[in-house]
Amino acid sequence: MRAYLIRFVGYEVVLGIAAWMAHALWSSHGLGAVESLRRFHDAGIAALLLAPFVLATFRTRRARALAALIAGLLIGAALTAPYVCAVAAGV
């Protein structure tokens, strides 16, 4: 149980910081005013904040490496999404 809590807190801190940075980038690009993109922002932040519950449950060494890879992919997607949405929306 202790190992689960340590993994959970670690993932929550890292993904929480990524969510905060993604929200800051989203706001700095002025994407908060584009109503059609609101659902993408909400879904992305929700995924980043709920992912630690799932990622922390992986117990074996191989599964934990996969969880770290998934966390890295989520962070990369969260930090590049505001740029892609800004270009797509023409903001």
C-alpha cells in the first residue's frame, strides 16, 4: 500500500504541474475565448488529473515502465496541445 501511495503522489505532482503549465499556455494563447475548443481543454485537464489513479496501480517493473511512458506521453500531449489548437483555430 505504501508503494502505491508513493507512486500515486509522484504521478499526481508531475501530472498536476503539467496540467498547470498546459492551462497557463492555453490562457496565454487566448484560447479560453474560443468556445468550440473548451471541451478539448476540459477533457485534457480531466485526463491529466485522473491518470495518476490508473498509473499508480501498475505493480510489476515492466508495467511501471509502461506507466512512466504513458505519463510522459500525456505530458507531451498536454504541453503541445495549446500550440496545435492555436494554429488550428487561427488565434
